[in-house]
Amino acid sequence: MGLGRVTRPILQKSNSFRPTPLRDTTDIMACTRSNPDWRHRWVQTGAFLAIIGVLALGPSLQAEALPPSWERLANEFALEVPQQPVIERWRQSLAGDLHDLSTTFARASTYLPIILPIIREEGLPAELALLPFVESRFDPFAISPFRATGLWQFIPATARRFDLVPTAWIDPRRDPEASTRAAMRYLASLYRRFNDWSLAVAAYNAGEGNIARAIRHYTVKAGNEASSPVWFLDLPSQTDVYVAQWWGLVSLFHDHQELLDPLLSDWTPVLHVPIEGPVDLTVLAKVADVPLEELYRLNPEFNRWGTPPKTGIWHLRVTPEYANAIRSAWARLPSSERVAWIRHRVLLGETLDSIARRYRVDLETLLSINHAVDPRRLRIGTVLVIPQSARRGNTFNVALQERQLLTSSAGYLTYKVQTGDSLWDLARRFDSSVSRLRALNGIYQGGGIQVGQTIKIPQKATPATMGTTRKVVYTVRHGDSLASIATKFGIQVSDVVAWNPQYRSPLIRPGQKMILYVRPTDIADRLM
């Protein structure tokens, strides 16, 4: 949502292009199923143009039905696709990138079982279920240069408007359920205002004020309103592409299911398992013998290592395959092992804020658990109770998206120092000692560590895992500096310079493009 999103360029088609005639589409579709590498070879050799030929021949050559869940979705489509050349161009562009369609639909199969029931409940068009394809490629960790994130790409201002306010523990913009409900409320209000779904979708992207102004300008210029004015309005090019790409995707489901069929797999239902009180997801996954990645895949809203403290019952999303294992693990997991509660005695010079940063908890949680403490009069010697991961030294003691440890064949791990880290913190976190860390890293007595520094952790090698850092192409705006950009995205100035060596000078100009690598959880921390 909002301008600034990176969109896929329209493929340039020659006016002289003619589709290759096909003698037997059944043989082609059978070939795609028999060879698992067909997508890559088609894209590499240009043979996907044959599929464009199928598209040009029309729906009479439709092959088999879609997988049941996708077929049910397509059968609910009721909107009439506008007959606009730009939609046809985008339909062909989408059909020409089979790899993108395949990978995006694979992610969509995870979240559509959550999204579609909410759309039905709100009584809105089922076609809106495809909008996250354009918004985020169905990636809940997608992030835009305007700090929009989640499947529905809520920017901070709109997120606050719809009560999607991040905390240190969760970012509801990445919550598939909460964000979908908010998106449907917003889209419904836009439709009530503009009485046209093309305009409503355009307003979701560009902002309702921009669409209203464009309509006024068009009305003054043309003297009347067309039935579908979005195609005649003076809108940002990104918004034109946004609306046309959505309709192009809907068009594929309307008339060209023979192309989509081999790309799609049936959806897996999503169940909710009630979890009472905070729990370290690493511990729960280990006891249940469930891949930790599976929990974060269906619950991408988590910013930390577990469910938020002081939230009562949390409904964890799982697939039926793992539901019983999670329930059983929760039932037999002693409360003392679900989360570790440590006691910290306040020292001279410490504040609640510094203590919260030291233990990587948010100030609100610290105050809610230690409600008898007056933050304005924190006394030396006061004992605070603080939630921590139940497994000290575990490399999964933070959320999946925050892992930064790499496997080393030398028997140690390398770790990139983050803001707030200290040797004492790292020694405690990885079940080591300050003296061992000093010896392994050549740090003299009294010396410290710096943010961005890579240090060795004396621990047995642990498999590395994929993080969720996202590449952002940021356009410098008036008033920006290297420091302000780094602060905005939760990164270091040294990182910005390393990624963009052409901007080593502190003087930057509006309009310049920068490459940034950002973690969505860092963005959430800066919106609290």
C-alpha cells in the first residue's frame, strides 16, 4: 500500500508478434508435469512463447480443472474484467514469467486459506484475494522503501489508522489474519466512496485523496465521468501498473486456467491451537518435533523468540499435520520450561530503558510484569523479573527472521554485533564466559565490542538458517542524510556506505537511489 513499491516492469511486446500455433496442447501440459525442471527450461529457452499462443487461442482449449481449492476461488470470481489494452499486456507479461507465477502461488497456498474466509465474511469480491500478489508477492516479510510491510503492505500511518500498531513482540501488519481484516475494512470503505472496484484498488495503492483529486481534474477537463474513469485519470504510473496487473491476474483465472493448472497445488487448511501464557517457540517446536520454520511460516507476525507475555491465550496457527503434536507438547511442557524468568538487580546508572535493551525486551512488557516499579524513581537494588528464552545458548533464541549466526567448520559460530550487545550479554546468551570470548577474539582486558563487528562464539557448529532480510531500493528525499536513513530502517551508516560505495560522502541529493538490506523486525521496533 502506498507509493514507492517496487513493481515488475511490463514486458515490451513487438507489434509484429504472432503466437506460435500449437497442434496439441494436451501433449505440452503432460510434458510439464513429467519433467520437474520444465519451468526453468521454458524461461531460459523462450519456449514459454508457446503458452502465449495458447492464451491467444482463447478459452476453448482449456485443459483440466484447477486444484480444488483454487477452482473454488476461481468459481467465486464475479467481477467483469475491463476490456483495456493495458490489462491484456499485463496478462501476457504475467504468463511470460512462469517462475514468478509458480513461486508466488506456492506462497499464496499458505495464506489464502486464511485470507479467503475473511473476504467471504466481509461480503467482498473474491478477486481481492489476489491483490497480495501485486502488493507483496504473498511474502509477509516484504518491505517497501516507505516502510510498508506484510501481505497487504500497510505503511505506518495507515497501520495506526486500522489499529495495526507494532510492539516489540509482534507486528500485526505481518499477521495474515489481522492485516487481512484491516485491508478488507479499508477496501470496503474505498468502494463505498468511489463505487468502482478499479478506483478502490487504485486508491488502496495511491491514497484516496490522490484518486479524488484525479477524478475532480478529469471531470473538469472532460465535462463528464466515464463509467470506469480510472483508465482516463492522470495517476502515477505505478498505480496504473498496479491496477492493470491485478486485473491481468484475474483475467488468467477467468479464461486461461490451462496455463495455471501445472503451477498450482492445493491449499493446506490452517488450524488454531490455543496457547496460554508466554512460551519459547523454540522449546515448543523441539518438544513437538515440529520444524521451527513451520511455526514462523504461519505466524510471521512474531518479532521475538516466543508469544508475547501478559497476553492470556494466544491462538497459534498450525497445519493439521502438526496440530496434535503441538497440543500434546504444550500439555506436557512444564510451565518452568516454557519461558525463563530471570531476576535482575538494578545497578548504579541503570535505567529501565537500558535494562530493556540489555535483555532485548520492550519497555512496555518490562513495566507490565514489574507493575509495582515506578519508572520515574528506579532505585538501586530493585529486583526486576524479566522474560527470556528458556534455552540459554540456543541459536534459535530469537525469532526466525532475526537469526544472524553462521556455521563455522572450525567449531565456533560467527556473530555480527547488534546495537545493545555487550560481551556480558553474548556470554550469557550463548552459555559461555567473557574471558573465553576475549581470548577467542583477541579482545584485551577493558576492551569492548562495536556494532557491526563480527566475533567468534565458542560453541559447537549449528546449522545456519535463512533469515528474512529484504532488499529495498530507496530514493533519497529532501531532508535525508545517511544517518537519518540508517535510523529509519534500523541499520548502521557503515552498512549504508558499504552497500552504496558511490555515496561515501555524507552529502547526498534527493532523487539518488540507494540499495538497503533491511529486517522487518527492525522496522517494527522503530514504529512502536
